[in-house]
Amino acid sequence: MKRMLAAGAVAAAAAGAATVATRRKVDHIRKSADPYPLEQLSQEPQGETSYVERPDGTRIRVVSAGSGPTVVFAHGIYMTVIEWNVVWDTLVARGYRVVAFDQRGHGQSTIGSDGISTSSMAGDYLAVLEHVDAHDAVLLAHSMGGFLAIAAVLDVPGVAERLRGLILMSTFSGDVLRGAPQNKAQIPLIKYGIMQKIAANDTVGTLFGAGLCGDNPSPAMVQVFLDTFRAADHRSLLPILEAFTIEDRGDRLSEIAVPTIVLCGDKDTTTPPWQSQRLAESIPGAQAWWVPRAGHMLNWESPDAIIEAIDDLSRAPIR
């Protein structure tokens, strides 16, 4: 009996210590400095809004602004065009035309009869490029957006021909569970609806959002990610989440002929650096750009690196 009581006391003490440590970590995140204020990160990019009507009934929202060389942005899973609010105005001021779209099933874009799949979503890329009459465009694709961009370039005739450059940011060609303990833990929780429930708790949600950032997660970044994550229709997006784990185009990366920069934070645990290393080593002539101390959300953690990569590919001669 005494041993049982002692064991219980030890367990309770350990649980209490863990709770205190968690609260301290969350308090530290919430008190951290915001490189960009919440008001800015909460605002969608401003521009002309139009819609692409797909044959299956899907309606894709497109936002565009500026004039000059075209840059097309493709966001990651559970996000929207809001991802690009920090770099948007800077690129317009530098003489670019910027285009962003909500992936099907995200934001204001709907899901038609073809549903959510790699092939249907990759096909949307060509429709967007045609809609904005993009030629010699730079396509910057983040996370899921990069996974789909690889599929679009490889499998959708006409996509590669409209690009002068490809920036694969914090992304992968598939097989997202390999070498990624965070994904192994979180994807099943999302699949069964558990992560959505626990992320509704502000303390757990803060830790979840901070896990996408590098050494310096800011409360504004975490909050805006959580807002979009909580608003997403997770059930409808399960097929593409599943595709991340069962599909892999790694053995076809050598077929990509578009000049490519692979951009990755060296503290990214959602897309571990080995994924970016494989992309850079397998795509002919690709450059690997590593962002120190940054995580998965380079759109807010390191917008200067994004702008530099866009400038680099826009100045490069067309192959």
C-alpha cells in the first residue's frame, strides 16, 4: 500500500512539473516579440478578385495585383491566400504582378465533383495560370502547395511551359512520415479529428502552432495559423493529407526542367531538411537555400528570403 501511494505521489509530482513547464513555455511564446503585428498578419492581400470555374464545378478564388513579371503563390494545407500578406505589397512595389489563389477546399474555393485529390488539385494550377494568362511566371509553392506543384509540373501538360522558375518552399515530393516524428504523431490525430479538438484549447493550440515555427515563434504567427486551421473543413481535406503519406514522386524529380530554388528552414520539423535536400539533389540544376533558425512558416518567418529567391529566378535567363 505504501509503495502504491509513493508511486502515485511520484506520478502526480511528474504530471505537475510537466504542467508547470508547459505553462511556462506557452507564457514565453505569448510574451515574445512579433516581427509583424497581428493586425497585419490577419489581413488578406489586397487586389482584384476573380474566380476560375472548373469543369467539375469547383470555383477557385484568385487575387492579383500589380504589373510586371508574374509571381504565382500556392499555399499549404489548411491555409489560404492570407499566407502571402507580408511579401505581397513589397513585391508589387518592386514591379511584380502577384497572383495568389485559394486551393480547392480552402478559403473561398469550393470542391466540385472531382473532389480532393492530387490530380484534381494539380489540374487547378494550370487553370489558374491560364486564367491570369501567365507566361514565364515564377511559381512559389509552400508545403502542400509544393507537393501539388511537383505533380502539376510532372503530370499536367502546359504547366511547366508557363514557368520560368519554381520555388519549392518547405515542401516535399511525398512520403511525409519518413524521418518526421512530428508528422507521425500529428497526422493520425488530424485524420481522426483529435488534433482539431485539442487545438481548440488555447494552451495546446499555442504549442501546436509554435511547433511549425523555428527558434522564434511569435504569438501573432501562431494565432493566425490557428485561426485558419480551426476554420478549415478537415474532413473534406483528408484525401490530400492521405496522399502525402502514400504518394511519392521522388523518383521522377530528375524530369523537372524548370529552374528551381529549394527554400527550407533548417529548424523545420514538419518538412525535415532531408526532404529539401532530396529535392535539391534530384532536380537538375536546383539550388538549395537554407534559412538559419527558421521553421516551416517561411512566409512570415523569413519573407526576405522569399523575395530574394523570386528576384534571383526573375533575373535568370530563360532556359
